[in-house]
Amino acid sequence: MPNPAGVDYGEYLRLDQLLACQSPKSAERGQPAHDEMLFVVVHQVYELWFKQVLHELDSVMGLFRRDSVDERSIGVAVSRLMRVTEIQKILVDQLRVLETMTPLDFLEFRDLLIPASGFQSWQFRLIENKLGLRSGHRAALERTAVGARLSPEQVLSLRESEAGPSLLELVEKWLERTPFLEVPGYQFWKSYAEAVRGMLAADRRTIETNPTLSEAERAVPLAELDRTAASFEAVLDAKAHDALVAEGRRRLSHRATLGALFIHLYRDQPILHLPFRFLTLLVDVDELFAAWRYRHALMVHRMIGTRIGTGGSSGHRYLLSTVERNKVFTDLYDLSTFLISRSALPALPPGMERRLGFHFPRD
Ligand code: HEM
């Protein structure tokens, strides 16, 4: 039933509550530090954006929890992840606003914050967990600090996000179901393996027959080629792949990796466009979080130098270490190692080519 008086702007947005949420500690102590308001507002804006990111991630994960994900759902997931990446760009940019505060201005109120720290941003941890960062992957300090000073409900939601399937795991299951990897008379990995071995043999001939190279000079690119061949063999051989998973160097199963590779290689086929966009967006999301981590670490360096953080970490050095370590979709980045050029790509069987295209019946 619509409200006959209509909705009031401030009421709808609950501005009375929202605008009453900024209480700088320095003012409470009777020595207001001008820049603390900026510090509070910037953090609150971040938390609001984190809330929106979680809203989008939850919906994408909901779509991928099903046993089969139709084209429409992938389209929806793509548009929601695009929204996440646009928000992330703002998250990176927004640090510039905070950097208008000088390190000296920060010192005016920094001690009042101890032991509060970004470590306690449970929404940030929730995003990390939902994407697929696992507790075993975190530094020890990060693990202990995560649960500190959170409400029982927040701790529970963090535990649930760690126990439940992450976006990475849901995507893995979806990739494992990639159709077309194997149909009567065609196995993707066989035709791919032939193409790769042919390509590597051609590279070897090019090096071996190059008249400008001496024996010693030839040894260097040949050794490089052997290394490339070994990494291709690992993606072709399920056992070698499983060994990498056991060592923690890969997270996606062999089947899922082949599915992702197929989508990348044959992305020009209409039906694979959206899955390809989706996989690319997962890397974008991961990369933009890494960009935020790096940017935040740089800001922290200029703000507090090499001092320790209010949460007890080594500060800038700790934050830098998370840039690489906390990436989630590294398997998808690594896929580029195994791409082969369009000209070397084996043709698909004719029947399959038709199934991968869009066909509109003519009247
Ligand atoms: C003057 C500005 C800032 C300084 C000096 C600063 C400093 C730090 C430090 C030193 C840490 C490491 C943990 C610790 O020992 O406390 C940290 C972690 C963190 N900060 Fe900031 N920070 C600032 C602004 C921000 C802003 C605006 C956000 C936005 C939400 C933020 C979010 C976080 C998060 C999420 C972590 C945990 C990162 C992780 O463990 O991977 N920080 N911060």
C-alpha cells in the first residue's frame, strides 16, 4: 500500500541516524583534531561500499550455487561483477581524499585509535572469505586479529563464510561441468596437446636452424623452451596437475582448469563469450583488490613511515606482503601461460561449431 504522504528523502535514507554516526574521539576528549572527521567519514564510506560489494557477491554466488547455470544467469553475474569493479576503482581512488591529511595532522589523533585497526573490518574479511581466501593462507597475525573484538554474530558470519563454498569453489564446480570438452570423436585436451606439441616443435626447429646462433647461445633459448614444454605437460597431465594442487601451487582442479582453458581458447564462439567475460571479471576483481592493497600500503608508508600499525602488525611491510599472497584467482591469471595463438588453434568438429553458435531460424 503506497504511503499517501509520499516518502521523505531524509526518512527514506535514514539520514538522522546516518549523519549522527560521526563521533571523532579527539572532539570527545575536548581537543578537536580537524582531520579526524575526514578519517571517520572516509572509513564509513568504505564500509558502505563494502556492504554493496557483499550484496553483489552474495547474489552472484547464489546464481552459481545451482547445479546448472543458464546463459541468462551468467549475463546477470557479469553485470553485477562489472558493478563491483566500478566500485573497486572508486575504493582505490578514494585514498587520494584521505591523503590530503598530512602525517603530522594524523599524529594529532592517531594514538586515540589504539588498538582499533583495519584488521577489525569484518566486512573486508567477509569479502576476502567469500571470494575464496582461506584461513590457512593468512599470516598468523592476520588470523588472530581477524576474530579480535568482533561481536558473536560477526564472528559467526566470518566462520560461515569460511566453511561455506567460496566463489572460487563455486566457479570450479561450474567449470568442471563445461560441456563440449568431450563429445564422440572429439576430446579437447587431445587436439590441444597435438597443437601445443606441434607449436613447440616448430619453435625448437626455429632455434636449432638459426644460423646466427652459436651452440652456446642456442642452449639458452632451448633450455627456456624445455621449461615451457614442462609447464604445458603439467596442464595436460592430471596427475602432474594434482601434485601442484597438493603443493598449494594450484587451486582449481584439473578438469576445471581444462574447462577454463577451453573457454579462453574458443572465446570467439558466441556461446562462450559470456563465460569468458565472467572469468575475465573474476581476474579484474582480484587485481583491483591487489591494487587497493598496494595503494593502501603506499599510503600507510607515507602516513606512518616504518612504525608498527595500531593493530600490532609491522605496518607497511605487512601490508605489502598481502598484495601477492592474498590473491585468490591466480589459476586464472596463470592460464595465459597455456594459450596458443588463434592460427595454431585446432578447428572444432563441424557439428560442435554449430552448437556453439547462435542460430536464428529464418521464416
Ligand atoms: C591514515 C590512514 C590509514 C592508516 C595509517 C592505516 C594503517 C593500517 C595498518 C598499519 C594496517 C595493518 C594492520 C595494523 O597493524 O593495524 C592496516 C590494515 C587495514 N586497513 Fe588501514 N590504514 C589507513 C586507512 C585505511 C582506510 C581508509 C581503510 C578503508 C577501509 C583501511 C582498511 C584497512 C584494512 C581492511 C586493513 C586490513 C588489511 C589486511 O590485513 O589485509 N585502512 N591499515
